[in-house]
Amino acid sequence: MISIQEKVADCLVRAGSTFREDQKDAYRKAIAIESSEKSCWVMRQILDNALVAEERRSPLCDDTGIPHLFLELGKDRSVTGELLEQIKEGVALGLRQLPGRPMAIMGDDYARIDQSGGLNEDSGALAPSPILIKPINEDVLRLTVLMLGGGPAIRGITQRVFHKHSVDVVIDEIVNRAKEGVSKLGCSPCVLAVGVGRSQFEATSLMMESMVYGDFSKQTDFEKKITEKVNEANIGPLGLGGKHSVLATFAKIGPQRASGVRIVALRPCCCFEPRRACVEL
């Protein structure tokens, strides 16, 4: 019988080394209609790299990412401290198998901030982000692992938007911020992850949820508008110009308060993200 630790480890390796089918299809469709030969070349290289990584179960990128965990919990299922510890052990095992890039900084609070504590050479020492737990109406306990890189985190932003009682105003503000982030990211074409909530925490959690459930083949009108408007900037893959600065937008809109502002979290995911896989525990 496969242990929880082994299931989580395999899930992490798949997340860090594999494009999903909808992701592969998105690249193939973009390549087929892109008029810029330079941009086509970039996207072909990205897709070829992904196919080789999948075959070899090797990292998609040298920035192998920080594990972010999303646990879906059926109403008849439970989470124990023991299970959370097994998940943590599985993450460490998966980071060693991938292998993940050593990125854990040692030391106390000050030493971790200024990196004076030094680097732990054990890939498995990299702590995952806190687990987000979502109740669902399925009889299942399902873990999704997202491997999120540093470049998109640097270019991401969480800020208030004055909506002025208009969805288009919110969309335009997201687009303006996305154009700047995509142009500076470099490793594009991007996927834009968007969360709209009532607080910074909620918006960021919704942004993460958008990456968990996002599907390149299923785009809402809200998502399509953002993608189309950002692509009008002609930034293109690696900033070389072309129709495909963004392949898709994944957005999750949560409950809102009676207020003049909306809190928006935006992450311009790199050309390999969202690196995602899931497993039932």
C-alpha cells in the first residue's frame, strides 16, 4: 500500500516536472496562430522543454519553486495533526526526489531575512507554505501542490481598486498592473492569476485558488477580457513582441463588502506556471 508520504512526494514531482494537457494544448494553439517567428520559436522551446521534463521527471525550470498546498476536504472527512505531519514529510521527500533547488535559509528571524544564517544544502529542508483548506461537497480528501517560483512573486501585487460601480473599471486596473508585471517578468508568455476579495489575505487566498482550478480551455468572460487587453500591449514571449504575452487568465472572485474598494491580488505566472498536480489521500 502506498503511504501518504509517497503519494504527496509523487504529486510534488509531477507538479514540478509536468505540463497538464490543457497547458500543452494552449501552447500548441498559440504557436499555430502566432505571426511572429521569434515568438513561435520561444513557445516551441518552452513546450519541447516541458515534454522532455515530463519524460525524465526532471524540473521544468531551475527555479523549482516553493511548495504551496491546497487541501480539499469532503464533509465526511477529517484532518488530523498526524495527517498534516505526513503531508509535510511527503513534501520533503518530493523535494529531494525532484530534486528541488536548495533554497532554505537557516538561522533566527534576523538571519533568515538577511541570509546571514547560510543556505541549507538539503532540498527537503525547504518548508512549504501554510496549507489552505477548502470544504467541498465530495467524499474526498484531495491535495493540490503548486510549485511557485520567485520571479512571479517579485512582480505580483496586492492592492485596493476603486471600483466606481463598474466591473470594467476593475478589469482595466488589473490590466494596467498586469502589463507592467508581464513586461518586467521576462519569462513569458504568462498566465495571470487573479483573486478579488475583501482583505489582503482573502484576495491572495482566492488568487491561489484560481491557480488550483484554472483551466486553459475554459475561460470566463471576465478572464477573456483581461487576457485580450493585456495581449494588445504586444509584449510577447520573452518580451520579443507578438500576440501572446498572456496565454490565459485564471480569476477567482469571492464575497465582497459594501465598500468603494475591491482588494485585488495579481500574480503574473511565468511560462511554466501554474506548476500544479493533485492527489487523493
